[in-house]
Amino acid sequence: MKRTVVTIILVLSLIFCTSFQWGFYAHERINRLAVFTLPPEMIGFYKTNITYISEASVNPDKRRFSVVDEAPRHYIDIDHYGDSAVFTMPRYWQGAVEKYGEDTLKAYGILPWHIQVMYYKLKHAFLLRDPESIRRLSAEIGHYIADAHVPLHTTENYNGQLTGQEGIHAFWESRLPELFFTEYNFFVGKAEHLPNVQLAAWKAIETSHHEVNAVLQQEKNLSARMGDKKYSFETKGKQTVKVVAREYAAAYHKLLEGMVEKQMRMAVKMIGDVWFTAWVDAGQPELKGLLHTLPTEAELRQRKAELDQWKKETIGVKDREGISN
């Protein structure tokens, strides 16, 4: 029985590590690079926490198999809803629920709406001047934004399983960045305020989904030409593992004409933009003091009570800043 449990865990770990995310390598570097887009008023806090913000970027993937409703937050199978759904899908959660139902949406992914939820949570953390929540939410929203820039996170054929290309997910988002990251240019400019985070999230989905056909077709064409040279073996630590051959990866990378670099650059820029937007929309709280003095639980409760009271008096309606997931 124990051996069976261990085997199941190993299988799940293998699937988890190779099939469903940018890969720890890329997620960590994307978050780290985003820090350097921030203005002087923010960068001190973020640079002090840069190791945590980089390493914690992978936490949402670590809980995919243990937290109910976590998995759908990482993707949206937009083509399930029709060929033009990427343009016609309701951009706001309530409209989408009214059209498709919450169960259907969660079955096929809620990534762009979850980015909006995370933005509101981060803004709330800035309003409360809660440093632990700021850095945790900054790290995790970076993960979801990066996922939105992976084309295969926007299609039902997420791992090429419908076209005989199983494994392409990890190949595109893990193997290629690991091999070619040092060749990329990540000077993306300074973080800018986004007028509408929800629409920005959908723009990322649109751009990513536009690349799905190229991701799949170029690999299929290449496989037809050099399929017998697709795999090789490399030593990693004390293990020898089967990987996509460097020659094959280089040929595919060239056929994609800079796509992986472009998507990573856009992810870095949008993460910085969303961090900055949440801070500005929270009134640009001073962050330097949060580096030295942590608020007590009692202080945070008092700040939350004051914020909730302000919302009731100022807005006069129930909080509309999220979806129930």
C-alpha cells in the first residue's frame, strides 16, 4: 500500500513538474525581472524582498493538487467556447457567469478573471500597509500573469494531446527558456499604470491565443523533418534523463521567430504594471517604513475595520472587487 502511494506521488510530481507551468526556472526569473521595472518609491521594498518574490512565484503550482479550485486559475480553454470566443467572451465575471454558468467556467479555466481577483487583493494589502501580504500577493499574481502569456494555457489542446504532440507544453515553456534565456533582451521599460487590469488580462490572453497555431504547427512540421533526432539524454545531478535534444530545440526556437522571448518580455512588463497599478490605486502608500516595522495582528485588524467602514460609507454597496473562487 505504501509503495502504491509513493508511486502515485511520483507520477503526480512528474506530471506537475513537466506539463503545466512555465517551469520554476522561468517563473522565478520573470518575477525577478519585473522588480526592476518599478519606480524608486516601490523598488526598495521589492528589491529587499526579491528573493522571496522570485522563489514564491511557484507557490500556486505547488498547491495545484492540494487546493480545491486552484488548477482552473492557471488557464482558460478559450477555444472550447468557439472559434471567435477570444474576442466575444464576456470580459467581466458576472457577465460570463450569466452566459455560461460558474461550473462551466471553472471547468474550462478562469485565468483572466483570477488575475483581476489577485489585483484587488494586492490593492487591499497596500491599503492595509501589510508587508507580508504585499510580498506574498505580488509573488503569486506574477505567477498567474506569466501563465496568461503561455499560448498553450489558452487552448483545450494544452499539451498537444489532440494532435499527437504530447509533451509540447513543457518543451515550449520550460525547455526553451532554460536553453535560450541568456540570449533574451529584457529591457522592457518602466512600469505604467493600467486603466483597467481586467481588460489588460484579456489582452494578454488574446495575444497568447493568437500564437497557438504557430506553436503547434511549427513543431509538427519540424517533427516531420527531424523526428528521429528529437530526443537525447542529459545528466542532471546524479540522474540521466531523456530531454528534447538541443539541436531540435534550437531549430524549433528559430522557427518561432522570437515568440518565447516576446511572451516572456510581455509577462515581465505586465507584472510590473499590475504591481504599480495596485500601489497607485491604493493611494501610493509609503513602503520604506514597512521594511523595518511589521504591524501587529491587532493593528492589521484595526486597519481592516477602518477600511471596511470607509468602503461602506464611501461606496455604499457591497464589495464588487472579485469573484468567488
